[in-house]
Amino acid sequence: MKLSDFDYYLPKNLIAQQPQKPRDHSRLLLLNKKTGQIEHKKFYNIVDYLKKGDVLVLNNSKVFPARLIGRRKGTGGKIEIFLHKKIKGSSWECLVGGSRKREGLEVLFGKGLEGVLFKNNKDGTWLVKFNKPWDKMIKIIEKIGHTPLPPYIKRKNYSLAADQKNYQTVYADSKKVGSVAAPTAGFHFTPGLVKKLKAKGVQFEYITLHVGLGTFAPVKVDNIKKHKMHSEFVEIKKEVARRIIGAKKEGKRIIAVGTTSARTLEGCLKKDFKKPFSQIINYKLQIKNFIYPGYKFKIVDAMITNFHLPKSTLLMLVMALAGGKRIKAAYRQAIDKKYCFYSYGDAMLIF
């Protein structure tokens, strides 16, 4: 498979720059992966397509304002630091913007937070050591940090408070802070819609995958099998794993809300599907799970997702679930009907 097999043309005016309001009034494209049949609805209509016993698996990771604007100690020059991955203690792997970066450079952020560019990792990232432990650092970041909006959202004017609220699912868990990009398939849910689905008998289960900057990383090799996935932290409680596997064995539909939930389920639970419940454990680890056409899903039966970038690993995953021809046909219809694409865009149910 070549990278060009996952390319398509998207008019720039279809890239959503603002969130959908209300969230559940976004458009919904329904794709039957067996027949290829396509329907067009609103997201709140999903109540009519989910049934009692269905299991929705959602990523409850919470996005934190990982983009920090600081000043060079001494000169006062502006410098931007994007927190990427916590390494150890108060050290973070970061992207650093601005010129004249050097090891040993001290940066002041305000509210008592300081950092030192400790090491150039020679891969585009820097190791930055901060002067606060994480529990104190996050309280400061929540006051001074900026929401890490994707690079394709380009606005001159924006509200810091509004984006912190909008670029977050309504079910994000304050105890599961760690994502620098949102699991955007969940944006379409509202508390009212969740209540309706639960009343219908749809089962909700929550896993955690902290989304890293790698979600925006382009595939740079023509042979996609040579692409190296980034690692991400995942956590599944054993009681959640037991319920999901039990439902799967009973023939109930397992519906992943987003590609992050799908990769977590397939990366962790597929090997436990035939194990006795007593052998199922808590999962808390780093995974690298690259799913592309040819992959046979063991846990996931259906998926709620957004419309993804050309040549992205996310597009490859949905093509693995529904087939390349059917996804391309669905995307063509979505473009013709002027659906909104990417993070703040419209939704798709593949079933």
C-alpha cells in the first residue's frame, strides 16, 4: 500500500474553524460497512441507530492547556513551549518555538513557573526541566496556558476560556489529565444525549488514552508499512475490560468512540478475548498501535469518528474498518454535501 492510496482533495473552506453548536446538532454520515449504504442525519439522530445492549467505549482523557508563552530570562524575548510528553519528575519533552534556542536557556512563564532548556534531543524536541512538581505545575498551567488547537485551525481572534471549554469532551475526567490533543469524536455528545442513550439501554464504558502530538504527525514514507507510530499512554481498569470482553462474547456490539478508543481496545484487549476473567488485569502502559487496511478487528464492531486528514494514520484506521473504497465514497459524498471536516467538524458512524 502506498501513501497516495490515502490521499484526497479537500477544499479549505470545509475545514471547520469553529465548534459545532449545539454539539449534538452536527451532521452525521452513516456508513454501513457491509453494504456501503450511506445516509445523512444529525448527530442527535444516533439514538435511532444504537440499540439496547450496545457498548459505547469513550476516551475520558482530559486536554490540558499545553501551549505556554514565556520570556527569556535576562533579555525578555518571547519563546513558545509546547508540552508534549512527561518524561520523569518535572522534566518534559517539548516543542520549542522561536530563534536562538540553546541548552541552558532559562525561561520565565509567570505565576512562579520557570523552565530550562536542558537538552536538544536532535529530533525536533527538547527536554525541558521545570521548577515545579506536576501537581503544582498543572494548577499554574490551567491559568496561563493556551489550548493546543490543531495547526489547521487558524483564527486571528479567539477566546482562551471558550477554547478551553470547547476543545474538550463533556465527559473528560478531571482525574485523567494528559492529552495535548482532544479525542474529537466525542465532541458531539451532550449530557442530554448521553442521558437518552443510557435510558435506551446503551452501555457506556470509559478508557483513557492520552493523545500526543504524534496524532498530527504526517506519514513521511511512501510504503505505509514502514511508518513508525508514536507511543501513547493508555489505561483500562480490569473491571471495564471484563465488561467489554463479556459483552463481546455475548454478541453485543462494541462501538469505539474515536480512533483513540479503537486503538486502545485493539491494542490491549484483543489478546485477552479468550482468557478467563480472573486473568484480566489493569492496563497502564505505553502502546504503539498502527492499524491500516488488512488488519482484522478483534474487539471493535463499529465506530463513531470525525472526518480525517488525507494521508493520515487516522484515515488508514477507518479504511481498515470499512474498506478503502467505501470510505472514499463516503468522503466524496461528504465533500459534495459540504460537511465540515477535522476536529471541530461533523461526524460519521461506521457500523
